[in-house]
Amino acid sequence: PLYSSAASDVYKRQVLFTGGEPTLHPNFSEIIRFAKRLGYEVSVSTNGGKFEFKNFANKLFPLLDEVCISLHGHTASLHNFHTQNKQSFQRVIKCLNFLENMKNSARGIVNIVVTKYNFPSIEKIICLVSGFKKIREILISSMAPEGKGLEDFEKLTVPFYVLERKIPFLIKLAQEKNLVIRFFGIPFCVLKSDWLFSNDLFWAPTITFEISKKNNRKYLKRTISLAPTRKRKKTKKCHFCTFKKLCGGIFEKYLEVFGDKEITPFCEKIYATKT
């Protein structure tokens, strides 16, 4: 799983179902049961999906080892603005409530994608999440250049120099709320002395299968990733960074839009001074 500290154990047999929304697949229940019979730890990344229905949640949550729930606002208006779905926030809250009330169920993680619109309210989103005891980990994700995130990348993305000012406060708040916090898609030079909170350190090699299209024909594409570098790259400046082998780099689209002026090689001397 991409979102869990458990991912550091590369010897575990793990499978993550994502999408789109995986629960909408007509055979989702059968696929989950089949994966469990094969001995996999099963994770699902969801926006709530069919987990808003009690019977569905009751049947599937006990089979899952991990569920990552996307939440991008502390209110219906803010979250639904990001999803462009008027029922989205209600669906996510129902999903969280059903997970909360399960005696034996998956470990819960909430993924918050940071945008210019929810950035001022990140603390409020974290406080909302902290009210659910089954959620003990949050992932703060930089905007990935995929789907609408690619189409509206410049409009949505919070520049690193703005984001880095708030990172220490988010870490402090999460710790006060007894939440584990990780940061995805944010290079070490932005995290600075908080580099240990990078999700890159908890990433495991993966094989990704996804439906792709070429010449009007659909096919199953397989991608082997040995490092957390999908659509990310390193600049010439990165070669001088102490942590260049651990950091996944910067999204290529980010460099295309914002350049690398704010990227400063994170050197060991700086780290030693700040700690």
C-alpha cells in the first residue's frame, strides 16, 4: 500500500485496489474475497463509494487490512467543491462512521490532497479526522498531475515555499491529536528538518496494473516501480542533496509550471544545525 507505514515491509504480500473508485466495480466483493484467499493483505483507496451503504460496509470492511479514504474539506461545500459531486462529503462521512463502528475492521488512513482552496483549512480537516478513532494516520498529498489535477495543475497547486511554512504546525497538530502524519509528493528540501515524515521513506516497490488505451484499443498495462518516482524527477540541484537516494524528487509538471528556483539542496550540515 502506498499510504501506510506498513509498506516498508517489502516481503509482505500486499495488493492495493484503487481507481477511479474501485468499489463501483460490479465484481468488487468477489475480487476482494479472491485476493484474501490468495493470501494477500488487501488495501482499498476510496472516496467512500459503496461503503456509504451499511450492508456493503458490514460485509467488506472486515475483509480489508487497510482502507485509505480521500477527504479534502471539513465541510460539505469545501469537500464537494473538489470532487464536483454534491453527495460526496455525505458519502465519505458515512464511510468513516461505518468504519468507526466496526469491531474488527481495516486500519484507517485519510488522504488529504492539498489545493489552494483547502490549504487555509487543513488544520480543521485534521481536527475533523481526529474525531474518528479508527483513523490513526493522515497523508498530506501534494497535487499529483493526473486527471483534473493535471488539467488544472497551476490553478490548484500550492507552491512549495507556501506549503513549507505550515508543515511544522501540521506535524505538531497531528501529534497533539495522536495521529501519524506523512507527506506525499513533497521533496526533502521542502520538509527540511522534518524529512522523516516523508512518505517516500515508507514506500515499497510495486507492480501496477491499469487499463490503458492505444490506437482505440484497451489493454492491461503493467508498470514496475522500484522507487517512488512516478511522474517525478530530480533537477541538477538535487545531485548535491544528502538525501537524493531517499527522496523521490519533484513532479515534472511542478517544475514545468513553477521551475526549480525554490529548490535548495538539503545538505547534511543544514540538517545537523537544525536538529
